Amino acid sequence: MQRAIAIACTAEGESKIFGFTKSEDVDVALNIAKQLGAEIKFEQNVLFVKGRTDHKNGNVAIDCGEAGLSTRMFSAISAALFQKVEVNGSRSILARPMDMVIDALTQLGAKVDSNNHHLPLTIEGGLNSGEIGIDGSESSQLLTGLLIALPTLSGESIVNVKNLKSRPYIDMTLEILNEFGVEIENSEYETFIINGNQKAKGIEYHCEGDWSGAAFHLVGAAISGSIELTGLNSNSIQADIEILAALRLAGANVEVSSESIKVKKHKLDSFEFDATHCPDLFPPIAALAGCCDGVSTIYGVERLIHKESNRALTIQAELAKLGIEVTLDGNTMHIKGGSVLGNAISSNNDHRIAMMGAVLASVSSQPITIMNSEAISKSYPSFYLDLPVLKSTE
């Protein structure tokens, strides 16, 4: 949804986006779209976005809240559309380094001032097409912004990417751009060739259900019961569809059809899983591993440093309160499964940590209290309402 909103901002004509659901991150993207001059309106769950692209010499200030994707993505897009851009945010996003954004936009001719390599940023001079190099080892979010921004410039651009992680997210960006009529040549995820003067066209776009949020329900079923979920694309290129692979590795019963996804509890054994390209799955997979017999191993820990919290350390600390032992060894996390205890944990203002605690409560010996539980509003405000609740037999 965030990508569709961003691309629609650069499009000629009006886009009609189906499948709108509310969250703080999507609200941030919508507010930025308005700040960029787009016209926004709703009809039930359908979002209408009419872009505006005639402000090359203007100034703009955008507020990215705590949304990491919007911060990196819209920094590039705004700099391509305006001569002067002020980028700010709030809470944890202020602690995330912006070096990759600063370096890339500087290579493209912009002058960038920062708060010691953090927000707020002031970006002046606009962007020029050309050839640049970026490091994709920390995040793919800046590359997403460049892939949306650079086609709007006048000449050809080439982006050379070293060590790109989260490739499925780039597949998603390229697929949505293609639906809007923008073509980009991808050579082995190392070189992206982008012709200039491409105008995205307003279209009807159907936004898929979110595998990131669904992962917690699927894990909850695998450890405590059963569930059937509808509204998900079983052939999705979303990174977090890999939760199905993790569930199968652990031994859960998984049934996939074009109509629904069904998961049922079964004897769960320890497993190995590489989450390098789907780092948002660490919290639900950690919950799953905590309920397996033996020690599970998850790779890709280095991807977790600059999330809403340092997710590796947060997972370790909060699961320890529930009696689950987590050890960290470089890029690897080891989780020893066992009985889940009741206790109070903190979300650390991280939406996915709050959801991790909630699904573990389905098997804990005593209630789990989640401090700052409202953190779920960032991506999934209705999560607790959707979470299946066991009714009392009394």
C-alpha cells in the first residue's frame, strides 16, 4: 500500500487503489502524499490518489513519523520532485542513521544537510540522472525510493547495488511500478538501468493482503490450535510468505489453496531458517521456535539492528522473561524451546514484539501482560480484535 501510494504521487491522472486498510505507516504515506500535492479521497475501502508533478521549483516539508520505508523512500522521491525538501520524523526513526540516503542523493547532485547523519534532513538542488553506487546490505528501502524517483528525471540512470538484502521487497517495487507503466531493467539485483522521462499512469491497483501481519496468526495456530485465513495471495512475491516454509520446517500442518491458508497444530521440532531476505519474520519465527522441541537456529540477525528496536536484543530480553532462552552469535540466533511462562513484557514500542507476545499468550502457563501494547497501531491496529480468543468454559 505504501509503495502504491508513493508511485501514484508521481503518476499522471488518478489512481484507484483497492484493499485499503488503516495503519500508522499507511497514514504517514498518505500524509506525505498530501504534502507532495496529491489529492486524496476515500470511498469505503477504496483509495483515490491524484498525483501532481508540476512542482519542480518548489519547496516541501515532509513528516515521516516513525515509518522507516516512507522515510527512505520519500526522501528520494521528494528530492526528484522539488528543489528543496525538509525531511523529519519522530520517535525511533530519529535514532536511525541516514548515511545511505545522504550518500546516494549527494551522488545524484543534491546538497544534503543532516543532524549528524540523522533526521532532520535538508535536501537542496533536486536530483540529476546519472550512475551511482549504493550498499544494499542494511536495507532495500532506499533502493525502492530510487526506483520510483529516477524514472521521473530527464536522462538515463544506472544504480549499482552491492550486497542487496530483502530482494523480495525489490521484486514487489518493480512489479508495482510495472503495473503503473514504468519499466526498469534489473540485472542480477546488482545493476538497475532506468530510462528517464517515464510517466507513471493512474490505474486501478488491487493491494494484496499482508503476509507480515498474517504470519503471527499462522504461528499462533501452529503452537496452539488451528486457523483458516482468507484474503492472502498464495503466489505472492511478498517476502514474508516465507512463514509457510518455516512452519513446515517446524512440523506444523500447512494447507495452501487459492481460497485460503490453513494451519493446524502438530508436534513441533527445532529447525533452521534463513531470514536474511525476510527480517520482519524474526518475531513470529522466534515465537514458533520457543514452542519447538530442541534448539532452533535463525540466520540473518544483522538485519535487525535498525528496526523500531534493536530487534535481536529485544527478542532475547523479552523472551527470557517468558522462560525462553535466546543466544546470539554474530549473524545467528539460537532459540531453545520449552514451556512458555506468564510474565509482563515490553513491546519496546515495536509493533512486531507486541504481536509476538500476544501469540505466545495462547500457550503460556499464566497471562502475559504487554506493556506499550498499542505499538501494533504502526502496522496492524485491529490485531488484538482479530486474534482468536478462547471463550471461558465456566
